[in-house]
Amino acid sequence: MQKLVIATRVSDLALWQAYHIKDRIEASFPNITVELNKIVSKGDKILDKPLALIGGKGHFTKELEDAMLDGKADLAVHSLKDVPTNIPDALELVAVTKRQDQSDVFLSHKYASLEDLPKGAVVGTTSLRRRMQLLQKRPDLKVKDLRGNVNTRLRKLHEGQYDAIILAWIGLNRLDLLKDIPFTQKLSLDMMIPPMGQAALGIEIVKSNPKVREIAQSLKDEDTFICTKIERDFISEIGAGCSAPVACNAVKNGNEITFRTMIGFPDGTNIMQEKIIKNEDECENLGSDMAKIMIDNGAIDLLKKAEDLAFKDEMPQRL
């Protein structure tokens, strides 16, 4: 094999990620030339509606998967949080890279922290997960939808359309954009539980190519793979789509894994929250076991009601 083609989205962050993987592959396999197939996904084209109303996060991955299935790419680099738990039969999520800082970050041109926001302040996010957790802690805030690429979101903040916005810290750090924001506050994982797969890259390949599998396996971080598998098993078992506020995060510390989960209504009410700490050798089915605990406590009904409430004012646009 002399050439490998990586499918990637065309956003600044996606390209950073793809070039990062390209450099790692070429360093480990100097006889292979790596090229990028830059693809505009549906999720990148439709910027005026929340993801839940256009079919969810799968719209960031489908076109890349189609390119692999059509023979136009050998491997795709995804933000793992965007990868659905159901993957086409001919493809496989074979590796997950070492996870970086998973924190969300508060950004503002006016206020130093989330605690400093006055009553009625406007906070920008389209993430139902963030909306739920923000309004649980500060029901006095007004949460306003925020779409667009990272630079567009930061421009809207600078223009005063929002008093503050919440984004993932890792993307801003990779693109060196934090230095231009007057006030930033990194939110702890206890304060804002991340989504499935936050701050890790998922490497998806065509199953039938053993050389590509070998290359992808060289990128794998075992601890991150274990933790993100727990998260993905939980999401798959509980059947949570992007139209419901869901947070889940597994963290390995020594031989112990701490798994936090939260579901609830978009307005921050009816919260169901769990935390389990287990030794690593007891965690094979931790994601599924956590889902069963929450299902026994009424999670399926809660998720259905949450989905009915999510973006209820915009639902007619789906017809």
C-alpha cells in the first residue's frame, strides 16, 4: 500500500484533526503517502436549525462513511462525540485516540464566570446537554440557540448577541482561539458533564482492508478506548438520540473508572443522575449496566417526554 486517503469534514477543527492524524501516520509509516478527501457534510451546510431537527449528529459522519463505501477513502477521522453508535456493516470504528481535556468552557466579553452572570443573562448553546445542566444550576438564565462554525459563534458573542456562550475547550485550544476572549472559565466535569466521546478522535475504516486496520490500530489509546466504549454502550443501550438531553462520562484514575450519567428535560428539570465507581476489571459491561439502572428508574419514559419537549416550538418545521 503506497497511498492512504482520509475522509474529513472541511471545518477548521476537522481539518486540524485530519492533518494531525495524517502527520502521525506518515511518521509511523514513512513509505505511505496520505491524502485528504475534504467533504462538506449536511451538518456543515445547514446552520440555521438545531441538529436535532435535521436528523442529529449522524449528518456530520454520513458523507464521510459514504466516501469510504464508494472507495473514495480508506479511513475517516471523526470527533468521536459525533459518531452514532450504529455504524454501517462494511465499516468499523477500530481505534480511538488518546483523550484530551474534556471540559466545556464559559466564554464572555462582559462577565468573568458563570456565577457572575446576572439574572436573565442570555447564554448561547444549541446543545441540549448543556442547556439542561445550565438551567439546572441557573434557572434564571435565558438560553438561546447558537449554530455555526466556531468562528461564527465567537463573532456572535463579540457582536453582543449573547452575554456568554459555552463551547468545548479542546476545539478552541487546538485552534488557538482562547487568547482573544476577555473572560474564560473552564467548567469542571462535575459542573458540566461532557457528552459521549468528548475530546477523543474516532478512526473509522473499511473492514476489508487489513493494512488500513494495522495503520488505524497504531493510533489507538487503550485507556481512552475502554472509557469511550463504556459511554457508547450506555448511549446505545438507553436508546438516547440527539433530541434528548443526555450526558455521560467515564474517567479512568489508576485502576478505577468513574462513570457519571445524567438525563433530564431541556429546561433543567426532572433530572436523573447516577455515578458508579468500579475497578477496571469489573467494567466490561458498565455502560450497559448503568443504562439498565436508569431504565429501571424510568429513563425511557423520561427520554420520550424530553424528546417531545425539545425544540417544541420548531417541530412544525420537520413536516
